Amino acid sequence: MIGSRLSSRQTSPEAGTTADPAEIDWSGPPPITGYPDGAGPRARLRDLARYLRPQRASLIGALVLGLLGAGMSLVQPLLVMRVINNIGGQVTWLVFALAALFLGEALLGGLQSFLLQRSGEGMVFGVRSRLISHLLHLPVREHDRLRSGDLLARVGTDTTLLREVVSSGVVEAVVGVVGLGGSVIMMLLIDVSMFVLVLATVVVATALVGLALWGIRGASEEAQTRVGEMTADLDRALGAVRTVLASRAQGRESARIEARARAAYRAGVRAAKLDSVVSPTMSIAANGSFLLVLGVGGARVAGGTMDLGELVGFLLYLMMLVMPLVMILHAATSVQRGLGALQRIQDTLQLPQEPGGETATAVAEESRAAELVLDKVSFGYAEDRPVLREASLTVPAHTRTALVGPSGAGKSTIFALIERFYEPDSGAIMLGGAELGALPIGDLRARIGYVQQEAPMLWGSLRSNLCYAAPEATEAELTEVLGMTNLTGLVERLPDGLDSEVGDRGVQLSGGERQRVAIARALLCRPTLLLLDEPTAQLDAENEAMLTATVRRVAQRCTVLVIAHRLSTVRDVEQIAVLDRGHVVATGRHEDLLGGEPLYQRLAGQLV
């Protein structure tokens, strides 16, 4: 990517050199946060409530159903007590009433579960939509700094954890509290002394569970971070799989990614250890309380101080006391995990966005070429590493200007500044008399056609790639640019013509074909300014000659600025700008520079 920073990707944006793997820090990706000090406020329940707000109607419905179900549960032990105490009498209606309550509670539970699941999916969809839009509107500087695999993990796995907060978190906690309160009241009404025994057991268990919950959020957040690192490393290897195979590096990459997976495993196990304390502790508390009440209550029934129905009712309420506790603690666990995931999501959403990078006002059907001026432009990817130093250049309208210079001179950086992937540290860039900084980014990019040297293709059809920047293009316009870029023969050879799939990153096309598709895509926008980053790098002699003639024709309707490394490219243009160490040291035609500019003479000897 143009302008990627050595500190983040280990690659120089100009030289394209790669650092020694032994010198690279593999400790993990940089922190993803938009806060200046790198540490934003911790996610809170209030933040979670903001994401739940769009689902409030469904959540309220699920809550009402849950409360009705809890009410039905609280009535059932009373009816059981009546049945036991009236055995031999008229209990038929009581049995039917119990059956109706069981069926009603089951039906309400099913409806509640559906509403909760739908609300959870709705919240995840909303968060994912916001994250996707935010990531696609990040400035290039942020994409250079961050790792795409970790960003993908935040959109995928982190948002999935938020679903649990809805499906088994918030509503369960409220319903559990109501059920817990109702059970406590009914147990107190039946027998206070036995409730005290139960309370002592439950308090001890709750204290132990509380200690476990204290660490679950941190452990869960760490586990998600490790998963993000693993995904980022896997994305790195799959994105360069041909290089991996050709370098026989499968073992090294596998070991590196496996180390990330092992770290994720260890973090997950730590979270699982804490989580595993919850259920057994509550199970011991439930069974211990049950046995304690059964023993004491059985003795009291035998001594005639307590009715059998009261004992059975108390035991049923005891079980109903434990279930709400489990629901509350499970909800607390889900919320803690969800807050850990929400922390990572909020850090991502705090990253600064590029303003107005998509919206553009209407562009005239026929573009008009405009003069490009760089006026004492200075820029560096880091404060102590300036790339451009007061560089000045004028590119007249309807002309072709080639940028030449040694690696690291600033050629690609000029393209990045024109596209406003970065802003100059000082100086100004003007297109058609308007300073680029004063133009909305969407309007500016609608006037510029940009062809990268690696000519990236997107998964999909040839047609979708050609029309990517101009989806409204007509068949006539497509036919015109296909002819201009010598792609007509390719379309005729493909099995489905323009609707043929190009494969992942355009793997079904040759390098030269991808280059010409990228140029055709740029021309289809009818740009005011066309930026070409070494357009002939992957073309054979015949296609190179055709492309040179195409660029000559294109200059009749737009201004062309090209980064050149081939003698055939610079020999034909109206102006050559020679860059050295961030300065434009000379401009002129090939013959003039060849006779009087030492650096160009040396560069010309290296051009092929």
C-alpha cells in the first residue's frame, strides 16, 4: 500500500524493502484505539444499554413474558401444597390447574427465547453494520498502522459475544431477581428458621462465585485479543500464500500462527477455569441446602411441628431460589464477557474517520483536464523521517508528466498526497486552481483516476471490477475503454465474457491483464487527472506500445501524471520531473535532461 509505514508494516513506503524477520517484533499488533494516550475509558453497562436501545421493544416483550413465567412458577408450589394436604378429597381441578401452569410457562418460555434470540441478532447486526462502515471509512494512515486480521476478529467474534448479553444476560438477570425475591418471600412465609439455614449456605456460595466473576471479564478480553492476533497472522500468511509456498515457509508460518493459537488457548482456558467455578459452586449450594432442609424438615414433619405439604412446598421454593441465582450469575458472566468484547469494539469505533471520502457531487459527463501544482510541499510519515522537502512542480493540463528518481525519492508519496491519503505537513497542492485541502475528499477523488502498480482486483466478475468506481457506466462506455486498453480480446476469450469471475485478488488474470483492467477502470470514470504508478511494469512490448498510445490519447481529455521506471515511458512524455531526496531537482523533456542533468543521465542508464 502506498505510504505504508516502516514502524507498522516493517516496509519502507518508498523503497519497498522488507526488514530482516529476525529483527521484527512479533509480540502483537499495535493497540487499536482512537484515544490519544492509547487507553480509553472502560466499557460500562451504560454503554451496553446504548447498543440495546434499538431492540427495546423486543426486550420489553421478552421481559414481560419472563415475569409472567416467573409468576406462574411461584404459584405452582402453592398448588402442590394444596394437592398434598387434600389427598383423598377433590384435587382434580388442582391437578388440571397445575398442568395448565406447566404448559403456560413452557409456552411463554419459548416465546421469550425467540424474542431474546431475535433481539440479540438484531443488536449484533447493528454493531457489525456500524463497525463495517467505520472500518471502510478509516484513513489510509490507520490501515497502515493496524492489522486487518485483528479488525476482522472484532467484527466477527467480538460482536458474537454481545449476542450472549441479550440472549442470556440482561432479561435473565431481571427475571432472576424477581424469581429470587418471590421465592424468598414464600419461604419466609412457610418457615423462617429453615430459610436462615438456606441463606447461610447460599451466602457462602455467592461469595465464592463473586470472586470468580471478578476475573472473568479481564480473562475474556485477553482471550479475544489473542484470537485477534491469531486471525491477523493467518490473514498475513494467506494474503501472500504464493510467497509462503515459494519460500518454503509453511513450517515457519504454521509455527508462528500456532503460537498465536496457543496463546488464545491459554487465555481461553484461564477464562474457562474461572467460569467453571460458578456452576459447581451453585450446584453444591443447591444440593447442600436441599439435603439440609430435607433432614431438618423431615424431622419436624415426623415430630408433628410441620405439615408434609409445607415441607414439599418449601423444597420446591428452595429449588426455585437456586434457579434464579444461577440465572443471575450466568447473566453476570455473560455481561462481563460482553463488556470485554464491547471494550474492543468501542476502541475500534474511536478510531478517526476520513471525512466525506465517499460522497461526491455530480461530475460532468465529459471531464475537463486541469493543471496540477505542487507548491513547496513537505511531508514525512514520521517527524524524524521527512520524505518530501519543499517539493514544487507544475503539471500543465492535457499533458503527460513522468516522475523519475531513485527509490525513496518521494514519487509514490506525491501520489498519496494528491489522493489525500495523507495531508502535507506544509505547502499546498492545487488542482484546477483549487487547493486540495479545500475540496471535499469525495469530490476530489471523483475527479482523479488512480492506477496502483500492483493493480489490485476484487473478488467478483470482470464487469464488477471494471465498473467499481463507475457503477452507472453504459455498455458503450465499457466497449470504448476495453478497446483503448486492448482488453477486447481477453473478454472474447473468457467463458462468460465480462461476467466471468476473476478469482480472489484477480488470480484468474495475468499480471498484465490486471494492469490493463485497472487502467480501464480508472478511464471509465472520465477523470480530470489520471495517476499511473508504473503502468507498463507487467506488460509485454506489444501491449506496452498500445498502452503508450492509449495514454497519449487520454491526455487529450485529462492530465496524466505517471511514475516511470521504463525508458519507453519517459521518452514519449511532454515533461519529466526528476526527484532526489524529496526535492524536484529538474524538469524537462528526455533529450534536454539527458544532455544536462547528471542524476537523470545516471537514471536513464538504468531504465529499460
